[in-house]
Amino acid sequence: MADRISWEERRLLSAGSGTGLEIEWANDEALCLGDPDAAALSSYDAVLIRSRSYTRGGLLATLAKSAKILTLNSPEAIHACENKLILRALLREAGVPVPDFRLVVSRKDFEKAVTELPFPLVLKPVFGGMGKRVTLLRDADTAQSVYDYVEDLGHAFEQACLVEPYLGSRSVRCLVVGREPVAIAEFESNGTDWRNNAAIGSTHRALAAEPALVDLLGQVVDCLGEGIYGVDLFRTGNGFLVNEVNHAPGFRAVATASDIDVAAAISKYVRERLG
């Protein structure tokens, strides 16, 4: 169930034959769900939510699950991943280490945040992904000017942001299927953009699954439930911090770097869940 067919969806559509699955694309913009008999989904045994929308995914998963259809990921997990604040709160409550942050919903919040946390800082929207609208704040003067745009142009939930310390040009992405990390890569900004995000062209290389990282990923799954996740982390002097968890992760860069067939691993997992 996706809003478009990208590299990952094409691989998933072709991976089903290897596990005995027949996989079809359901356009998440044209389902009109709500029928208690789930007419739009009645022919499916399972749905894999791949919507990039940070509103549609959780809503569609809720209706699919209520129709007694195997839904991956669960609506509870998707709703948590769609909202960076809710995710951080859930992980922190469960004892999973996350970056320090401040919730900013007003100019007063912002002014306090930039005095409590040391520069450089990162300003990011609570809702959103793929590195969009994430801004590096190098000094106080620039920070105030940047926040003008949030305050004047943001609407409703778009004004809700997190401010957090900048933790460097490298991050680690782990593709988790079920409970297992199937592919891991390190991303580094490419020198022309400070963000280390595959969607905007950062460099990447495969990493081994070191024990501390595997243990931390297990804690994340314990918190969210089994599923298919892209877990983004920062490595610090005190260990890893979980930055974000993506419920419909892009995996082209990680799969290419690690030479692992992530789509086949996902297809196999869905087959196992169907029994």
C-alpha cells in the first residue's frame, strides 16, 4: 500500500514469487476505506504499508487492522514513527538512549531551547521525513532568522519542532525485519550538504552488526513491536543514540552498500507471518 512505486516497491513486487506470494500495488490515495466489510481490501491476506505520507500511513493501517487483515507495520507502531516527539518519548520511557532535545511550539520555547543547548543545533519538524525542512543552526543570530520562517509560514502542526544538538556528519541506518537487523550501513554527508541522508545523496558503506548495536535494536523492537523498520542512530563516545525510526523505510542505499536482498527478507517475513 503506497502512494508511488519507487525502487524499493519494484523490488518488493518482484520478490514475492520467491516466497510464494502474489504481491500487488494498492494506491493509498484511491482506496476510500471505511466500509466495515473492508470491500477495498477484501481480496488481500495482508497489507504492507509503504506510504511516504506522514498522515495516511497510520490511518490506513488502523482501518486495515480493524478489518482483521495482517497489517505491517501495526498502526500503533506507524503512529509512533510518524511523530518524532511521540517516538522519542516512548523510547526514552523504555530506557532506549535518544539525543537530548527540546520541543518547540512557540518563539518563547525556541529562545529557551537555544540557550539551554550548545550550538551548533539542529531544528527539525515533528512530522516529516527524508531530511526535508531539517536545518543546521550554527549561531544564535542565524537561529532567530530561521525561526522566523517557521513562525510566519508554518501552519498548525508544521510549527511543532524539535531542537537538538548537532551530533556530526555521520549516522548509522539499520534495516530491521521482524526482530533481525538484516542490513546496516553508515552514512556520511557528501560535503555539499551537511545532512547525512541517503535521499539527498550522502555517501554510505556497509557495517557489521556489532553486539551493542544488535542489543539496542532489540530494545527498539521491544518498544514498537515486531515489524519492518529503518532505525537511524548516531554513534557517540558513550554508545549509540536512536535518532529516528522509519515505518516505511527506503532501503536502496543500505541494500546496495551491504549487497543484501532486503526485499527478499521482507517478503520472507510476510510469508512467515501469514503462516
